[in-house]
Amino acid sequence: MIYKDIILKGTLSKRYKRFFADVKVNNEILTTYCPNTGSLKGLLDEGNEVLVAKVDNPKAKLKYRLEAIKSNDVFVGINTSLPNVIISESILDKKLFKEFSGTLRREVKYGTNSKIDILLEENNHKSFIEIKSVTMSRDKGIAEFPDSITSRGSKHLIELSKTASTDTNCYLIYLIQRPDVRSFRIAKDIDKEYYRNSLIAKKNGVKFIAYSCIVNEQGIEIKKEIKIIND
């Protein structure tokens, strides 16, 4: 996925009120939109290098959007709206996810007042795909989710558990927006309920997949599938 907006480099000053971050670009402090509701644990040190999009939308309240923060010498994508786009593009161009086929629709209502990120339909078969954006890596080489308690994430696991059946495959894809990880695990010390619901989902047939990504000034590209640690 290639960034559509002009990308600027800067350094992080601070994040505040969850959706705002001050960034220094060419000695000017810019107030940017932070498109991530998580804690961004491990990424928010003052002075960290960042990538900022210059928003080409006259109706936008903020003219800049925080896209990535450098940690351990690699950029980590923090925009939670991009993983759905990245996975959709990869399914449609058939370079990855060759096991997926059919008509692709996004944000389709299902279950109890929920929406699935991607629905694939082919003949009488359906594939429901939920996508989670991952940024956290507390232990070297290991990505983790979630980075804060997520009741919404638990709800999605419960809905997928109820939906999985013989004619319906359900997937949960963890898209890790950083390249410096070799494996993934659920951060059960951060959200025990999410961890318990993930075990129920697996037992009911939901398939879990994790991919790492390369993030740079041009955009974000899926790197490879990585191992999921079940502990």
C-alpha cells in the first residue's frame, strides 16, 4: 500500500487526549491527528522520529496525520485504518492470501450489531475476516496484542466464535505494522478477558494468522507470515 498523501519526517514532542500528537517538523510544532486509540506502549518517547501525512482534504479539521513512529531503528505504522486496506489489496491482487477467493465486501453487518472488516462470498461459501492492527513489541522479536484493554476486541472474538461453521470460515488476521518481529502472542497480562475469548474462538474454529510489515516513507508492505505463540 502506497501512501496517497505527502509524507513529512519529524520528531515526536508528545501525544495527548488520545487523538492528538505534537510533532516537530523543520523546527515548527505541528498538531497532528493520531489515528490510534491504543496506548502505543513503547513508542511515545519524546524525540522519536516520525512520519506525518500532509492531509489533502480542505474539510479536515487537522491538516496533518501521524502515520508512523520509529522504534528500535524501524518505523512502526500506527494508523489503524490502513490494515483493512492493506489486506483487501493483497487479497485482490492475489499475491498473498491465495487461499482467499470470491467477491470481496468491506464493513458488512453481521451478528449482534457488528460489522466484519472483510466478507468473501463464493457460491454458498463465506469467509469472515476480522483484522487487528498491532504495534507493540515488549520483548525483542515478539509482537503482542492488545496494548490496552479492548472490550471491542473481545466482542469481535465472540461474534466470530458464533459465526464459524462448516460453510463459513472465520479468520482473525493480526497485521503487525513493523518488520522487527519473528513471532506473535496475545498479551494476556494486559487483557485477560481478550485472551480467554481468543481461546474460545480457536476452539470454535476461528483461524488466527499474523503477518509482519515493512513500513517506510513510501508506504506499508506485508513482509511475511510469522509464528503465533500459544501460551
